[in-house]
Amino acid sequence: MKRINLILSCCTVLGCLFLGGSAQAQQAKQPNIVVFFVDDLGWQDISEPFYKEVTPINRKFHTPHLEALAKEATKFTNAYATPVCTPSRVSMLTGLNAAHHKVTNWTHPTANKPTDNPDDMLTPPDWNINGMSPDPNVPHTVYATPFPQILKDNGYYTIHIGKAHWGSAGTPGASPLNLGFMVNIAGHSAGHPQSYYGEENYGNMPGKASHQAVPDLMEYHGRDTFLTEALTLEAIKTLKEPIKRKEPFFLNFSNYAVHVPIMPDPRFVQKYLDKGLDPVEAGYASLVEGFDKSIGDIVQFLKDNGQYENTVIIFLSDNGGLSRNPQRSGPDHTQNLPLRAGKGSVYEGGIRVPLLIKNANNHMARSTESPVIVEDLFPTILELAGIQDYPLVQKTIDGQSLVSLIDGKQDNSWNSRNLVWNIPNKWIVQDGPGINFFSAIRQGDYKLVYDMKNQKLELYNLRDDIGETKDIAKQHKKKVKELSNLLTERFKAWDAQLPTYKATGKKVPYPNELN
Amino acid sequence: MKRINLILSCCTVLGCLFLGGSAQAQQAKQPNIVVFFVDDLGWQDISEPFYKEVTPINRKFHTPHLEALAKEATKFTNAYATPVCTPSRVSMLTGLNAAHHKVTNWTHPTANKPTDNPDDMLTPPDWNINGMSPDPNVPHTVYATPFPQILKDNGYYTIHIGKAHWGSAGTPGASPLNLGFMVNIAGHSAGHPQSYYGEENYGNMPGKASHQAVPDLMEYHGRDTFLTEALTLEAIKTLKEPIKRKEPFFLNFSNYAVHVPIMPDPRFVQKYLDKGLDPVEAGYASLVEGFDKSIGDIVQFLKDNGQYENTVIIFLSDNGGLSRNPQRSGPDHTQNLPLRAGKGSVYEGGIRVPLLIKNANNHMARSTESPVIVEDLFPTILELAGIQDYPLVQKTIDGQSLVSLIDGKQDNSWNSRNLVWNIPNKWIVQDGPGINFFSAIRQGDYKLVYDMKNQKLELYNLRDDIGETKDIAKQHKKKVKELSNLLTERFKAWDAQLPTYKATGKKVPYPNELN
């Protein structure tokens, strides 16, 4: 009787909103959230088009489950990430632009090791080489509250599956369990798998394992389960628990595919060989179809368990498609045409990514051209989860909620926002196009590119020239000045880092200091 | 209003027992449960005595936190495990005696590899070399419902930390996540750590990692965090979540210590060197004090968070202490005196383990001589959790609940139960004492040992002769007959396995077929 009385008085006082604990009470309001975060997938490397037309690249690939998802989602045709993976991942989890969080290059699997290549002219700044940290005072990290922590604190059952790569081993950010996830399967400090093959224990062969050996999947060792499939099976198993508990869940499903090493997924590769693709491209296409099946399997599981309607599904890539031979076939930097260049570049091929967001209980295909960027997912997800007040150690977040766009409310303010990229780093040995020591800003249709080594500003009109083939800086000096001022202003506000000249030790000029 | 009505009618029908979900409702009744399952710790290898007096071995070690725990716990002075680790671990999780579940030796890190050594005379049976499985039809496994799954299904937040070793890689039992645990940190298919040192990444060194490299602790790689400490920190971090959620938790904290390789814990080793212990024994004692600190830290955390009173704490070892040189110092099989032999043996040194159980809200030091065994923890834990009806795929369980003993109710029925061991295996190259191809049964004070190779039955009275020095089989033929019949009956009931003679292919006789 005492218990019943307690509950009744609780009903009276709180209107039953918090009856039975926060997780229980919020469940009715809070949607599940699933993010499919694919690695190194180019903007067109799926059969669902994000350009104004279906492109020859789209036609190489077969992703029926993404096509189906697109029919019930908002398609963002001008969505961006950063040129390489860790900066994008940290931006998503912190809500901060990479120029702001200063994890501007990929993080080494072990602590305190910059990943920049040597350069004759410039020295990269003291960037956050260890990634992000949920604890203060960890050297070379950005200290920030990851949004999964906020979800967890608000009753979500938070799950990470797959590639993590948020921080180096030897620091807290190496473990997703320190970043707000209750469950982590296969996520650690490395950025790609040693092997996609269960027969090779995903790399965990005694005496042969590298930092990239995939953890946690012992069940599949020695078996013919492709890594993408193993992660999918684990995701489905894990999801059963919050469903049984009637708790809202957040699943960050970050497939290792389609990052190199491009190892053919035997379930799908023959079809692409039969279509005439060479072995490298057929292998790549098989990785793509593998993660598409993965998405399809998760969606089917959600439907079978009555969860699909109440689940937000977000699909995106963490950077543009790799555009270098021999990892990909064909001449360098042609793999994403008409987009220029690929992974590592501030040109569109390196940063433009597919983004779909299916809202809960809101199934209508929409499309928006508004420019959006990966850090926007932080406030978007929290708004969709109905969480309004939350403590943050980062003073502000740079991302903007996309909920109004998902709801179909178009307004012109999106065209006046500016999106910023800053790469004061030497990602690979070979410079360019747009790779190593570049920054950029987009506002509306215009994009300014700052080539730090050559001290050059380029301007492109993306609406007319998505391929960034015509530098119109000379014809639009006012726009160059305006955007270089805006970019400089952002840099100063964020204390963004610039490389220094080896010869003088001086920083390269801010973009508005040119000419 | 609809919500309130629903809840009110729910209250009426179910008496509010299931209001707000099982986890919420049962939380008020259900205690937390923490098991400290230490690896390879001998019966006397702590400063808290389990013999009738403090022994010289007890005096070697310093475990103040276990001494404190003993003041509030029931001490089982006649508690048993099996001679090696996997059988004990499977018995605990399944409630089955090892002769019944047929995981009679340790499981290889990878599937389908028997771990028996070659023998000239006998061939081990087709035992369950892949360990336990939560799924049916996995070759060479025992298919059983692990009790953590039952706890999880009843609203517990279930956590495994440390050594798992329930099944081989390539089978579901390799992952604690398949055995009812929501969270797994550092548990996999291997039975010992490659390294205890963070500086050595616990073994995860590129090109050097073996199957024993400890997973999941990247945060501590390259740092001076000893493995025992890293696991403790992880346990404390993980426990915060169920406490915040107000969910009852089950923590299976299975330290890798004190299994070989005996690597000194730098925090404690100097003290033992100063006491005059040689480096091996000082290293061993430092591992012991390390896990004792680990227990102390967890207990302190529970107290600081108001959880201690409502937490059942169980402490035990998975087999007797290793008694072989050079892994331990001194002549072979002297390390557990007065107990005979050590790990691997059916003599007391191999199977007798310390066991403490502190009940929730019941803090009184008690002691019981009733013979108990590791599979008793299965029904004990479920009874303490207040879970009465649960589906099981194993038809029966062999363990008996210890709750009446914890509650101080002594009765003689415990003396009439029989405890059984069956080792139709060749654990190490060198046979004996009590190692390789032995079985045994204890009832009351008497223990019958069956030496399969020598076709010999030995009888000991443990009350008079805990060291099993005087074989009294010839003097007590009736007792030998009685116990050999009982052991045979158990073997037949469980379809227990016996080795076969290489020469004839015939099974060794049942114990009651001798003479």
C-alpha cells in the first residue's frame, strides 16, 4: 500500500511525467535515433543521386536500401563534412567546427604522435593530435561534452558499433565508453580495419596484429563473416536490450566500410566484376553494397520490432571519396567527378557528402539545398530527442539544428550562414588539389579557397560550377574580400590554427591579409 | 489524462508490481550483486584465513580489504571450484557441474582446438572444447542459459569486467555480450593477459600481440596503469550508469590477477621484497594485494554512492593456486600446504577456494563448514535477486542455493550432498598428484579420488586429514563402495565422459567397476 500511495502522490505532483524514472517517462516522447556514419564514402558512391541528376558514378553502385530510405527522408544535397575522418567525427560528437576544436587531421592510434607528413615550406601548428577528451587537462585534446553523454544522461540507451577514431590510445577519447556510450563494439583508436575478413580474425592474428586489428568480434574469428555483416549482427543483438527495456536508444553505427584496405565483400563482388568493373572498383562497390545491406537489415529489424516509426535515421559519410590510385582505379582525382578531387581536399570532392535524415513519424521525401555541415548533427539530434537544457563544457556549439529543414521549413537564412574548413596540416606527401595547407569558406553559392602555400585565394560559384573549374576571384574581388574577411573573422573568433613558415617561424597570413 | 488512467488501471490489476517496467518496479526489492572472481588464487593466498588457524601462507599476503569484507560476510571454509578455470567459469554461469556440462578442461582462445596434452595410455573424450554457448547447435559446446541473461531479463544492468574465458573465438561464447552481459570490458576468449603493463599495451603491440592481448583498454595504453587498476577504474566508471538510472546491477568483476605471467605490480612489490620474499613470490604477492585494493576501491565506491548496504558481494577464486616451479617458487606442489597439490589437481590444493558472501542488509560475520561448490552460485544469485521463475534451456541445474547458509541456517542436509569432479583430460604433460585423468567425490568428511590411469581408488577423511596424506581406502571398504557407487551414479545420470584406452579404444571403467 505504501508503494501505491507513493506513486499516486507522485502522479499528483508531477502529472506522471517522471513516473517510473526518466527513461520510462521520456520514452513516450523520445524517438530512437540511429546514425549510419559511413567511412570514406564519396558523394555519388551510392545509387541514390544527390546531384541534380543521376550520374555515371551513381550508376556504378547498387544501394537499394538507401534508395528506400531516401523516399521517407529529407535529402540534403549540399551537406558537408571535413576532408578526413577524425575531424568530422569530433565535429559530430562535439558540435564544434574543426577549425574550432583543432582536431584538424586524423589522429594516430597511439598518443602524442602527429600524423602530418614532412613539408619543406610549412610546419603544422600544435593541433589536437590526440583527438577529443571528455576529461579536462588531457594534453593535445579538445575537452568537450559529447552529445551521446547527454542522451545517456536523459535516459537513452547509447550504443556505438564500428569505427570510433575519436582519440588516441593512451587518452580517454580512445574508448567510446568514455564518450557517452554504454555499449561499444569494435570501436577504438584506429581509423580502419586491418582486415575485413573473419577468416583473418579482422587482423587479430598472433604476431601479425597491427593497431588496426578490429577488437571485440571474437565470435566471428575464423569464420567467413565479413566485417560489415559481423557489425550488423552485433548491432541487431544489442538493440534488443533497449527495446525490451522500453528505453529510447541511440545507435551510432559507424561501419568500417568503405575505408581502405579495399577488400572485396564476397557476397556482392561478383556482380560488379560481371558488370565489367576492374577488381579494385568491383571490390569498392561490394563494400558499398555491403553497408547498404547493413542499413537494410537494421531498418528491417526496426520494422519487425515496431520501432521504425519512432526512429530517426540519419545517414552520412565522414568525408569525400578517396581519389587516389592505386587504392582506387583510374587517374588520381577523377573518382568523384564532376566534383573536384577527393578525400583530404577542401574542394567539393573531399568534403561534400550524402546526408539523409528520416524523422520519426514523418515519412515524406523532401530535399533541401541549404548548406549544412556535420557539426549540425549535434543540436539536431538533441532537438529531435526533445532535450533542451544540457550542461556543456564547450562554451558554445557551432552547429545549427536542422530540424526546421527536416520539417520542410525553408528559409533564406541558411544561405547567409557560412561554413568553414581549415586544414593547417600535411595529410599526404603529395600536395593538392586542395590537399595540405588549405582552408575554405562557403556562403550561399560562393566558396572561397585559401591555398596557404601558394598564398592564393580562389573563388567559385558552386551553383554554376560545382566542379570548381573556374576560379572567378579576379572577376569578383568584392566577394573575395567579403569572404576572406568572414573567414578571418571566424578564424580569430575560434583561435583557429595556421601553419608557420619553416624559414621564419612566422604564421602564414590570415586570408584577409593577402594582397 | 489517458496516461494517468492507464497507470491507475495498471495499478489495480497488477498491484503496481510491474508499473513502470520491470527494472523500475523490481529495483526497490532487488539488491545489486557484485562477484569478485579471482583467477588462480590459492585457498590461503590472502591474509584472511579459511583454515582453522592463520597459516604461514596467510601471513605472506596482505589483503586488508578482504579482511574487512569477511567481517560482514559468511565465510565458506569448505568451498570448491574445479581444478582449472574454464570449467569453473562455465559451472558458475550455467549452474551445472563440470562433469555434466562437459567443459572439463580450459578452452583454447580459438575454436575447435583441444587443449589436452598427448598421453601414451589414454585418449580424452570428445569434451566441449569450445566452452559454453547461449545458442544451440554450436559444435563442442554446452548449450545453456547463463544466469546473467536471466538477471538482465529481470531488469538488472549486467556488467562483465576482466577475464571471461567462457568460450573459444569463433563461437558465441567468446563474447560476454552473448552471455547476458550488457557491458563487457576486457573479456574475451583467452584465459590470461599477455601483459599486465599499460606500458606494453597489455600485449597489444603491433607485430607482437598474441591471442592473450587484453582488449578494450586503449585509454591506458602506453601509460603506467597496471591491468588490475585499469579494470578497477573501468568498473567504477561503468557502475555509475545503473546507479544513475536507479537500476539494480550485476557486476562480474573477474580480475586477470593472479594468473601467470606473474608480473610484479609496481605499487606493491617492494614491500614483499623487503619482507624477504624472492622476486617470483613477491611478484605474486603484489598481484594479490593489487586485486585486494581493487575490491577495496569498489567497496568504497559503493559506500560513497549509498549502494553498499543493498549490494550482495561474493568473493571467490576459480581454482586452487598454481603449485609448479618456475611459475611459482619452491618445490612443486608445496605452495598450498597443508593442502595437497595445486591448480589442475583434484586434491584439495587444486579445488578448494576461498568464498565469502556478504548479503545485502545483513552484515554479520558467519562461518560455515558446509561443502559448497561454484555452480551453487547460479541459484544463490538468482534467489538473492528475488527471481523465482525463469526459463532455462538446461533441463536442471546441479547447484544448490546457499541462501539458507548465508542466513545462518545450518542443517545437516549439506553433509549428505555430494560434490563431484571429473577430469578425463590431460591438462599438463607431467601427471599427478591428482592431475590428469582423475575424478573425485566428496560427501560429508569423506572424499574418494579415482585415479583413472592407475585404476586406483583413494579415500580420505578431510576432517582428520585435510592434506590427503593418509589413504584410508583399505580401512573403509564400505565407504569406498558407497562413494564409488554414488560417483558412478552421478556420472551415469549426467552422461559424464571418461577417457578411452589408446590400446583398446575402450573407456576406462566407472569407479564402481574397480575391484
